[in-house]
Amino acid sequence: MRRMWAVCKKELQMYFYSPTSYAAFAFFFLIVGYMFSSNFLYSGMIDVRMVTSPVSFLYVIIIPFLTMRLVSDELRQGTDELLLTSPISITEVVIGKYLAALVVQLLLVGGCLLYPLIMSSYGTLDQPVLWLSFLSVFLVGAAMMAVGLFASSLSAHQMVSGILGIVILLFLWTIDWLGDSVGGKIKDYIGLFSIMNRGNNLQKGVLNFADVLFYVTLAIVFIVLSIQVLERKRWR
């Protein structure tokens, strides 16, 4: 456990030393702030979904760029060999890196709480909708961070990892459109795997543990895949 936290601490330091992270944060809050101000000034509605909806979409672009260096940087610099042959296990390395990414994602979610605070000055917010909507955003981001981590383990080139992450997330985002083209019961089945549709109940203030379990399971699946990729590299 101590070694895992050491990896997490090291990755957090790398995040705060990287200009890419600051650029991603600046772009994220600039776009979210613009969309919020435009929608709020236009409609005047006191609805937290004016914040959470654009955040979920921006994650598809932002998260791959925040995670693309997690493993690919080690592969590019050759330091992966030290990690793979060190006493620390691959599982501890991967989970440590994922926890660091999760902390960064929490900062994104926490920063977005500013907008509901602004809205609360003009009216009363529905508290269950507020907190469950932000829980939805956190769960979506946590699952996407795991996808980005997996993409980072596939290539030594950061940009390639970032693009792979975007492609995978876009597929998970648009999978329900594939179901619409098929129709019937297959549509309902495919829709169960949509990373966005699963958050609809939470966005409405309805807590469905099946939806929470979906995001947790999705994150675990991609973390396990990342471990398997690195394990195969160890035995080559």
C-alpha cells in the first residue's frame, strides 16, 4: 500500500509540473464557463444540468490528454524497465497512477461546483439533483480515466495514446447511436453499455445502484486491461 501511494504522489507531482495539465485545465474551465454563462444568461433557469452536461462531453477530449503520459512516458524514456523489474508489483503501479488521475479528476469536478454556487444566488437548487448530477460526472470521469490509462499503456508516444483514448471514449459515447440504427431488443441491450445514457437517472436525481455499479465495473475492467498489457511487456 505504501509503495502504491508513493507512485500516486510521484504522478501528482508530474501533473503539477506539466504544462499540458495546466493547458488542459485552462481549456476545460474556459469552455465550461462560457457554456454555463451563455446558457444561464439566455434561459435564466436554475438547473445544474447546464453545468454537468457540457462537462461530460468535454471529458471525452480533456481526459485522454490528462492521462496520455501516465504510462507512455515511462515507455518512451525507458523507465518502464525499472518499474517492471522493481519489487513493486504491476498492480500497485497501475493503481497508483490511476489514483493520481482520480485526484486530478476530483479537482475538475470540485472546480465546477462554483457554477451551482452562482446559480444558488438566483434561486433554490434541487439538492438531490445537484449532488447526484455531480456524482454522475465523477463516475463518468472515473471510468474515462481508466480508459485513458489503458490507452496510455498501448503506446510509447503520448499523442498516439491520447488519440487512442479519444477513439475509445467516442465509441463508448456513441454506442447508443449504433443501437438506434439496429432497433428492437438489441437497441435496449446495446444502450446498457452507453457511458452517457447510464448517467441519465443520476442527472434526474434518481439514484440507481445498477448505474453506479456500471461505472465502477467499467473502470475496473480497463484497470485490469492496463495491468495485463504491462504484465505482457514484463515477460517479453
